[in-house]
Amino acid sequence: MIDIHTHVIPGIDDGADSMDMALEMLAIAEETGVRVLVTTPHCNIPGEYDNYVSAELDGMWSRLADTAKNAGIGVKLCRGMEIFATEELPELLTQRRVWTLNRTAYFLTEFDFGEDPDFCRSVLRKCAGLGFRPVIAHPERYYFVQEDPAIAYEWCRAGYGLQLNKGSLLGSFGRGSEITARLLMEHGLTACVASDAHSASVRNTDMGGIREYLTEEYGRDYARLVLEENPLRILTGKELLGYEPIPFD
């Protein structure tokens, strides 16, 4: 499996708080079948986390990769960020102040949970118009998507990737997120499922349970699509695959 959304670089956001925890998270990922993991620290959140591209950030990533390798952890690490969407997002991408997913045109972005859908449409359209390819983090958790899941259908038809959190499907983020996540799966709108791991305990990198759940509920092919095939396509800059999206009545 390939996990494209994790907060495992230690001490940089609200994820791993130490190198020991980061290594534990990587070990859990490897033990549960993850072979490639993308580090996606929070970025561009006003008043909380900047984490723009810098020599310091690159050094932190390299230290994690080197330490994991020396510890005998075989998970391959790739760079990325969970970029909070603001008006400046298109400029941040063009100026290369943020990491896209493994240096491809794909980038992982998140919105405020109560954001105006029209703002989302506008900023995503601008980024796509510049040649970048949005992957929208946990759309099932946004209140405006829970209220109107047709927005997710619109995003999918526009060519954007939708990344669900494993915890949403397993009921960890409340009933609204769970219901919406299942709707997005049932309507063929999901590009990939990731851990969005923040620690080695509650929100962790264990992907074994979600693989079993997806296989049982949606079949082996769909599980492989969202856990292996599309994540690999994102990291290699290829077109996403999927089922024909089913519109909402």
C-alpha cells in the first residue's frame, strides 16, 4: 500500500512530537503493509503553521529518512505537504514555496471545515488552470460537503482527486464524516484512502484494518484502486483511474 497523507516529520506540526514517535509510526506502517509513505506536514495555516520550502525543512525531512533507514525501516519516504487553501495557493505553487506530492503536478490541499464552496471552486480552478492537479484531503469532513455531497461529484468530474481518511470510514470522526465517506465510495468518487496519521496511537499509520474493511465492503479491486493504484499514479504523475462517477439525485 501507499499512504499519501501523514504527519510524521517530528516537531513540525501537530503530528509526531519526537523522532522516536516518528520511527514508531513508520514501523507500524511497514508492519501493516505500507511500502511507500508521503510525509505531508501542515503548511500555510495562518497563525499556526507556515512550513514553506526551506533548507531547514529539507534537513528535517532528510534526518527522518536517514534515521529510519539506519533503524532498518524499509518504508520509502516521499515529500509532500497538506497545504491549507488560501487566496495565495496558486502563487505558492508557481513559486515552488510548497512541496507537491513527490515533485509531481499533484498537490494535497485542505480547506477550512466551514469554508464557502464558491471559494473552493475558485481556488481549485485557478490551480488547475496553472497545470497543477489538486488532491483534496478528507472532503468527507467538510461541513459543506456533508450538507451537499454533489460538490464532491463536481470536483471529481473536474478531474480533482478525492482522498478519504481511513478514520472517517471506520467511524472515528463522527457520524457525519462516516456517512459522507461511504457515500463518496458508493458513488465512485474516491481516488484514494490514506491514514492522515498524527501519532502512533489513536490516529496512527496502521493501514491493515482499512484494507480489510474496504475489501469486505467494496471488493478487492476497489480496495486496490484506492490503496495502491491511484496513490502510485499520483506519485508518478499519471492520470487517475476510477469508476464512472454516479451523480446525486
